[in-house]
Amino acid sequence: MTIKPLSGQSSDLLKIVLPAAATGKTDALRVYIEAKPGFLSAIGPHGRTVLWEAAHKGKLDTLEYLIGAGADLEARGGYYRDTKVEVTPLCIAMHHGRDKAAAMLRAAGAKMSFDTACFLGDMAYLGPAIVNKPRVVNIAFYPPEGYRPLHYAVAGGQAEVAEFLLNHGADAVTDGGRLMYMSFDLESDAIARMLFKAGARPRPGDANDVARDPKWAPFLKEYGFTTDINAADRHGFPPIVEMCRGNHNATDNAEAVRDLLAQGAEVNIRDHKGKTALHRAAQAGFLSTIAVLIETGANLEATDVKGETPLFDAIRAGRALVVENLLYRGANAAHENNLGQCPGKIALRMCKPDSGRIKSLLKE
């Protein structure tokens, strides 16, 4: 077997070592860890370690090697779409029905914990545990993120456990926004209603997101929750800015933008990077949307946190037609960003297909 060499870069863990554990390439992993022992305990995205990846995929030979090498049996990790929260290697193995991997971890000393039982719905474990230690319902099991038992129950889609915890004093209010978002993401109406009745409330941006989903709009209306058309989502994007980004193969939908504006969206509202809808539309190359934004008052000279106007975004994205359009509408080609760079200087460093056309437009 050919072993992919390490590059010596910090990206080796993410690109080479963790994938080797996930795919059961034990021989390669042994070489990597012998070369750099720190890989055994190194923490990747969302807490994932080599042992966690091996447990996740049920790679028994790899798991046996890592356990023997002394890897941490309790280091928590996760993939948001899969677990929502960081869980132990034993939990992820059991969650995916990796029975042999789970047995191997138990034999090595891994223990069932209260949070794992909440995630997996193990009521037989939870009943006696809560009698012995009632305060456990509000203990943070993953301090960096503040995850408590209720988070694990909701993330695991365990409605019975969530109800059990709430009946025993679990706090649904303190981090209610995140709990509600998890329930929306899991499409669990039962858990969402349970949390709402316990005092949890959606964050304004999350409510905006789910209000556009036919499944959840009636729920929000039923509970009298009003949405704010200008509230940013959890990633920092107000709806109109998000719609103009062109993410996830989104197309130039000027009518949808016009509809948001009619509902009260602020045309010059900014996202977490200071960019307006016009900045984002310029980058995406959405000419029809740009026209709608400008006719409803979009500021051609609005600056983001770097002091750059929409013209800069169009240039960086290599959008010659947008550059031409913005210049025609009066965009200032002499404006300088926070580093003292004007659009022409940015264009000089470009290597995109339309760079020649853009450079000539800026000289006109």
C-alpha cells in the first residue's frame, strides 16, 4: 500500500491524518503518529480526533491500534449535520450501530455518561442517575460550548428524554435560541413545542429562516412569534443580503429581492462584514438584482469593514459586466479602501478571464 506522505503543513491533520483514521488506513496512521506523536491527541474540526474518526466509521483495526497507543477515549467530537453537538467516541459508535467498535471501547474503559444517555435515549440509565444526582440536569458536559443534558437530548431527537429532563428542572431558557434551532433543524415539531412551552424562544434570525419554511410558519404564528425581516441569521446575514450572495447555486432572483423590499427589508442593511446586498449582488454577478437594489435606494458607495465599495467586489470576482454597469451608474473608480488601494490597483493584480476588459473599463 502506498502511504501518502505528510507535507509538514498544519493542514496535514485535516487533509491526511484524520481521513486515514476514518478510512481505516492503520499502517499509514501508524507511520504518521510515529513521525509526529502529537497526532494521537490532536484535535481537528469540531473536536474530532483520530480515535473519534475511527469509532465513527467503525474501523476496528485502526481503533485497536489507537486504543493500544493510548488515545483519549473520552475526547468529544462531531459533525454538525450528524450530531449537532460534540459526543464521545462511544456515543458516536453506538449512534451509528457500530456494536463491535462500541464493545471495544467499553472493554478499554469507555463509560456511558449522562449526556451520552440523553443523546441516545437511554432512559434505563437516566432514571437512576437523576435520582442519585438531581442537579446533573443542568451541568455543562462540554464547557466550551455550554452543552447541557437538554442539548444532547434535543440533538439526538429524543423527545421522551427532553420531556423527562424538563420535568426534572432542566433550564430551557438560558440557551433557548440554540435549542430551538436544533429542533427546527431536526424538523421535530414535538420537541419544538415542548421547548417553547418551557420558555425557549427562537433567535430572531433563526425565526426568519424557518418562517420561510411552510412546515414552521404555522408554528411560529400559532405561538404569536413575530419575525424581523431585517434580523441577521446565525451566520450574520440579514435575509436580503443572504439572498444576494449567490450561495448554494442560487440564481439572480430580482423578483424575490423586490418582494423582500416590499416586506420592509432595508436596502442598505449590512452583514457581519459590513457588506450590503449590493456588495453581495456585485460579487455574484446578479445584474437584474443590482438594478432593483439601485432603483430602491442602494448606496453605490457603501463601504464594508475594509472600506471597500460594491465596485471592489465586482472587480475581485472578475465580473466585467457588473463593473461596467456600476461605473455607468456613477460608481467612484477613485475610491480608496482602508489600505489606500483604489479599484484600478486591485484590478492590476487580477488573473481572471475578464481582467483585461475590467482594466480597460477602469481606465476609461
